[in-house]
Amino acid sequence: MSDSIHSARAAEPVGLYPHARRVGNLLFLSGIGPRVVGQKAIPGVTLNAAGEVIDHDIAAQCHSVFANVRAVLEAAGASWHDLVDVTVYLTDMKRDFPIYNRLWAEYFAVHPPCRTTVEISSLPTPIAIELKCVAVVASPP
């Protein structure tokens, strides 16, 4: 048995899936991106007239994706410190990893979760980062 979690404070999923699912004391977050709640806007993205990305600000996207992850965790009764494993997808490892890694260290200064960072060619929307997270939370009542 699992419970679906949706957060009104996090950007809506881009497909038919919940923000997270809780199974026992494990919380599995779907891929979370840096979109703005209630909008299609992506912080730090510059598009050309054809709607193609011509530039992005990875710092702005990191702050936004971390805020969205935090909102989903809180909707499930969890906290930032309950994260145990995070897979990070970047579309430009060489350019973005140093900035993302510095911000990661700021957000996870104490007891950081395990982390895997991979470069991929694209994501479903014009974002440069997405996080897939697992947290351990108190057992449901």
C-alpha cells in the first residue's frame, strides 16, 4: 500500500504522476524540476523566438528545484534532513557542475544525503536540472 503526495507549494508535475509516493517509512519523489508553481515559467531560462533555450542560469534553477523538493517533502510530513539519496540530472555537466556543487554544499552543510549526478542530453521541459529523491520518514499512523 502506498500514498500519493501532492504539494500545492511545488510546481505541478508535467505528466500524470504524483509529486511523491509514500511506502511505509520511505518517500519516493518523482523527478522534480525548477519550474514555478502555477506557471510554465522556469527561473533563469532565456528562450529565443522559436522557444529554444539560448541560455540558462543554473544557480537560479538550483534554488528553485531545491525549493520545490522541500515543498514536496513538507507536504509528506518530512524535512530536508530526511533525504537519504538524491539522483541529480544535469544537461550540461561541464558548465553547471561547479555552481550546482557549491550550492549543494550550502543546502546540505550538515548530514548530506547520498548523491549521484549524471549528465543527460535533455529533460522533458527546457530545464537544466532535475532531482529524483528518496527520504526516510516516520512511519504513518
